[in-house]
Amino acid sequence: MSKYEYIPEPALVKGNHDFASLTKLVTDVNLRPTPKPWYAAMLLANAFLGVFLIAVGYLIWEGTGVWGLMNPVGWGWAIINFVWWVGIGHAGTLISAILFLFRQDWRTAINRFAEAMTIFAVICALMFPGIHVGRIWVIYWVFPIPNQMGMWPNFNSPLLWDVFAVSTYFTVSLLFWYVGLIPDLATLRDKATDKIRKFSYGLFALGWTGSNRAWWNYEKAYMILAGLATPLVLSVHTIVSFDFAVSMIPGWHTTIFPPYFVAGAIFSGFAMVLTLMIVARKIYGMEDIMTNDHMEKMNIIIMVTGSMVGFAYMMEFFIAWYSGVEYEKAIFILRATGPYAWAYWIMMTCNVLSPQFFWFKKLRTSVGFTFFISIVVNIGMWFERFVITVTSLANDYLPSSWDYYSPTIWDVLTYVGTFGIFFTLFLAFLRFLPMVAIAEIKAVLPQADPHNYDEETQEFHPHVVEVPQPKAETV
Amino acid sequence: MSHKPTITDNLTFPADSKLPQILFGVGAVGIILSVIGYFVNHDQFFFSYLVSFTFFTGIALASVFMVMFHHITKSKWGTLVRRIPETFGANIWIWAIFIIPVILGMHNLYHWSHEEAVATDKILKAKSAFLNPTFFIIRQVIYFALWGFVGRKLYKASVELEKTGDWGVTTLMRKVSAPAIPLFALSIAFAGFDWLMSLDPHWFSTMFGVYFFAISFQSFWAVMILMVFFLHQKGLLTNTIGQPHIYDLGAWLFAFTIFYAYIAFSQFLLIYYANLPEETLWFYDRLEGGFQYIAYGLLIFRFAFPFLVLLNRERKHQKKVLMLVATVVLVIHYLEIYWIVMPAMHSEDAHGLDFSWIDITTFLGLGGIFFGLFFNTFKKNSMIPENDPKLEECLEKTYHQ
């Protein structure tokens, strides 16, 4: 007997499913009549959306003075929320593009879902740079558009690079999501019985027939988009980190920022996917597809990226001391002990400590605990951006100009309102589009593997792994 | 099922091969010549030695890292070639003796090790809690104890799995790897600080640990590629390690080429952009006196060339292309470490880029021993981890256009 137990790979789809039952499970959500609780949820989301519109309306009417910005803290909740939402918007494309390139088949259960979340999160993020300028009617000046004044945005500024990076990311993510949807839209078109559904799903299915030729082209396109999306996943948050790191502000100017921001973004994105997944799979009965094994794998990713963020915090702290630069040293001590120490310790607890619980198998396979940690992580990541943005500005080089920053009610309402945008879009997605990539999940069923068919009789025999009996030790 | 892949190759490295002896011979000659070099020019010897030592140690560390990741992700792509990095890792505990010259040469290498220099330097005084000879030696002992232990343990576990066919050992492998990964991340970062960053003791960069990891990892894939083709050249595993497995190695080299460029460029850009004198000085010293040619070479041969060549899918498995790219990457990897280390030596006399014959003898000396140890261990067991649960799937891999 072995000293250790061999743990075989778990099946990706639980339950006794075949192709037809999976299709039915997923498409029924879109084809059956709208359930009443959905209307209730949508109404609530719309209420928050209304809050957002009021907050933004007042902002445009009155000007950015309604926010808590002051001297010396010229960047406040707007940039924090922007970075937070963009960070969340990293998981989807990571799951669908990078995990695709790494041939991680488990991604098929959550990729559609996570990509939708990505796109909506990026929309929420884009609201903030969109509304933060005092004269919103000239927001198009952020783009380098030739004009009679000969006036251009500052190409040396990472804020402009951000405009390019985030808008490219959004475009490619949207395309990637749409390309992946095409075969499933065709499935919905074929299943739909009423004219409106048939027409609208059919319109966006682009005449998909499921022929060999269509699949061949589709897979090429998907591969190319995955290849294009992969560097974008990394570049977006890298550029966001440049917004801070190219400056000379202590606590902002540090070379580890790019990979550290990317790790943090993946960390928060996976947490958000988990928050949504745990609720959605329960409501829609998708536990056979989005299994606890998926949850465990995602928890491990959260643990790894959380530890990478912890590694970066340590490096920053160590080098601040090692550098011997007075201002660097001072800002890190001020963060931990100064006026914003409460925010700093929330960040440390939520980001570095909380994911370490996932070292225990019991905890990372517990649904309730995972749900709790997934929310804790996103609170922590919000505070990380708060700590970075506010502490470094509030306590700058001149102690005589130090001041304490507080948000106003309009900062809070704008932020809370973005959840209205997010959930309005997300609920619409759950209702009208297949939340699981049907065609892709079928490909990871054992029935899809030609090795599992007897060549002569054409009978299906699921692959059984036989664990060999260990030989006596001969080393 | 009738699809079970069969292995037709002989799976052990020829036991009568004289390769380890030849390599040890080369190593011995190189070391003897280097010792002569020591008496000719103390400083040159220690700096040349540090370049070669970092070069080979980095490859061994990346090997163990790769093995740990392979276990923890339950990967199957690299099961066939896993014995190669495992064997590099198995010998780190012996390789540890080669840190001794670095410790002996501390006064020649590291400005911060001179008490009288620290006494008059406010900045160095402030860091002396970290940068002092005693703690430096303690850290080296900790690093090599950790690396040697984990490398050996994972090799032993893999051999045990091969001999007994006990799949439960895979659980042990994961139990060792999981906690060792964060420890490796920290120790590699701090080794980068100790060996390379503290050569310019005033300079600092939070990215430097990741940067050391990135350069070592990119060159590790180049070593893997050359190693597989070397085995093929000897007629070994020619029917076992095939196109799909070589393609994966090519893809990894491509991926880590981009990762390297990302890390190195981010570090450069952020320092360049903020333009703070205490940070830019490091790059300033490396962009003059002939060192600028290496810096431009990094851009071209470490990123642009491998990136453009390997972008095409078909080229990621072509033997000639991969061998060329891998060789170029290893040469430029050596030059990059040279470029990091050597300006520190010439900081006072400032006569710039000046290659020495001791660079070559230390490289041959350490390289001979490094690969001698490798082949000496490699021929003791099978060249692939037989009986591994993932081996069958790995053998079954096919290459799709």
C-alpha cells in the first residue's frame, strides 16, 4: 500500500449528463418565461442605476467640486473606483484567453460568465474617466483627434496610454466574447419557438450552420483572438500601474508596480467571478457544470495571486527601508501608523491574510467560506487602491500641506450607483444569453473523446483510470 | 483500449558514456586556469566567477521552479522531459560549495563589506543591518539549504515513483511543492539582491528579484531545448520526445521571452521616466564605456529576435530554428549578467567594457562541473519519469496545424 493517497482528476461535468441534457439545462434559462424574482432583482438594479444617473447628473450640473477632492489629494474615489472595476474586469479574459492557450479545460464552465462580467466591469470602470472632467462636453479631447486648434493630448502621459489600453481591451474582449457566443446563439435560434427570439438570435448567429468548415474558421478566429487578448490582459493593468508609477510620488514610484497590479487585478477578478458564480449556479441549478472542483481551482488561483500581492507588499516595504530614501521610508511608516492606518490594516488583512486560509482543503472546498472570502478580497482590493492613491497624496513632501481626505455623499452615491449599471447588464445577460459556453462544455465531456469509443462496435465506454498496485520498494 | 502508446526507445542514458568524465575534465582544467587567473588579477577572477556562478545557478533554480509548478498544476505537457530539470535540481546541494568563492571574494566584489567604507557612508550605514558579511553568509546557507533540500527531495520522489509505480507519490510531490514555491520566490528574489543588486549598494529596485527570476527562466527554456536536441543527436529518445513536446518547449521559450521583455522594460521605463539620480545612475553606468552595446544587444537578441522568429507557430518546433534561437538566448543571457555585474568592477578605474580570459575559464570551469554533475546523475536512472500517471497522456499528445 502507498503511504500517500493518489487523487485522480475529477470529472469536469458532474451528474449523468449527455449532450442533449446539457443543452437543455443551459438554454432553458433563456427560453422559458421570465421568472418573477428576476423582475424584482432587475428593479432593484435599476434603482441603483437611477442613483448613478442622479449622482452623475448633479456632478455635471455642479462640477467636480461636489466630490471630496481637495489640496493635496487631487485624486480620490474616481480613480480608486476606476482601477477597482478595471481590475475586476481582468478575470474574464484571463479565463477565456490565457487558460485557453494553456489548454485548461475547466475554464469551459465559467468562461462565458466571466467574460460577461469582464465586459460589464470595464463599462463601469470607463464611467469614471468619462465623467471626471469638469467640462464633460469636451471629453472627446482625451482622444488624439486632429483639430483646428492644433491641440493634442499629452502623449508622454500614461493617462493617455490608459485611454488606448482600456478601450483596446474592451473592444477585443467584446469581440472575443461575441465570437465565442456564435455557435451557442445558433443553438438558441434552433431551439426557439417564437418569431422574435428566432429572428434576434438568428441575426446575431450570423447564419451559423455548424458545418465542418464553419467550425474550422471559428476555431482559427478564436485562437487568434485568444492570442491577441493575452497580452492585453497584462497590458491594461500595467498601464494603469504606470498612472502611478511613472511619477515621483513616494509610494507610487516603484518598479514592481506593473506585475504587482496585474496579480492584484486577477486576484480581485477571480473573487468577483466566485461571488457571482456561487449565487448564480444556486439560483439556476448549474451545480453540475460549475462544480465545487471549479470553485476549488479558482480558490487556489486566489491564494496564489493573493500571495503574489503579499510578495509585492513585502518587496516595497523592504526596498523602502533598503533604499535609504527618507520620503520612501516615511510614506510606508505613515501608511501603517498614520492617519489612514485603519485603511492600511483592512487592506493587509483582506488581501494578504484572508487568502492564506485556502491552504486548507476543507476551507477552499467550503461554499459558504469561499463566498465570504470572495467578498472580503474585493473589499481588500478596493482599500488597496485607496491606500495607494490617498496616503501618498495626503502626506506628500511638504508636511505643512498635509491634510485629511474624506469623500462626500456624491462620491459614495456614484460608486454605489455603478453597481446598478453592473447588475442591470448582468441580469440582462443571464436572462437573454446562454451563461455557459454550451459548445465548449460539450467538448470536455467524456462522450466527446473519440478514444472512448470502441472502433469496431462503435460503443461508448467511458475512460476508467486504473491505479496500479505499487511494487515493493526497490530503490 | 487499443491506443496505449508504446515506447520503443531505450530509456537509460548509456551507462558506459564517458561524457560526465569529459565534462568534469573540462571543468577541472577551467578551474585550474581560473585559479591561475586569481593570482594574476584578484578582482577580475571574482567578478568573472560571479557572472558564471549566477548563470548556472539561475538555470538550476528555474529548473526546480518548473518542476514544482508542473506538480502543483498536475500538468501533463512536460512529463516526458521532466527528468531533465529534476536532475538539475537534484545536484544543487553539491553545487552549494561553489558559493564559497563568492563568500571568500566578498571584499573584492561588494563595496558594502568594507567596514571603513560603510563607516563614512551614511546610506550604507543605514542598510548595514542587511548588508553585512555575517548576515550575507547566513543567507547563503539558508538559500542553499532550502534549494538543495527541495531539489533533492523532488528528484528522489520522482525516482521512487518510477521504481515502485506508486501513484500516491504524486501527492507527496504536491505537498512538497506547494509550500516550497513561495519560499523559492522569496529566496530567489533575495539571492538576486545579494549577488547582483548589492554590487551597486546604493542602487535599489523593487522589481529586481522578479527580474533575476525572469532572466533565469528564459534561459532555462533555452537549455531545455538544447538538451532535448542533444539527446536526439545521440540517438536517444528520438521516437519518444516528438514534435508536440518540442513545440511546447518552443512555446515556453516564446512566452518567457515576452515575460522577460515585460519585466526588464517595465523596470527600465519606470526608472527612466522618473529620472531620479539615485536610480538612474545604475543604468547610466551601463549605457556607457562599451556597455551600451550589450544594452542594445539585449533589446535585439533577447527580445526582438526570439520574439519575431518564434511568433510563427510552425517555427516553434523546427530543430534548426530552435537551436539557433536557444543558443542566441543563452549567449545574450551570459552577456546580460556580465552587463549587470561588470560595471560594478570598473566603477573606479572606469575603463569600460573589457573582456578577460578569466571570463572564459571560469565559465568553462563551472559549466563543466555543472553539466558533469548533471550527466553523472542523469545516467543513473531512466531519462523519463516512467510509471508517472500523466506519462501516457503526455506520450499521446499530437501536434495540430
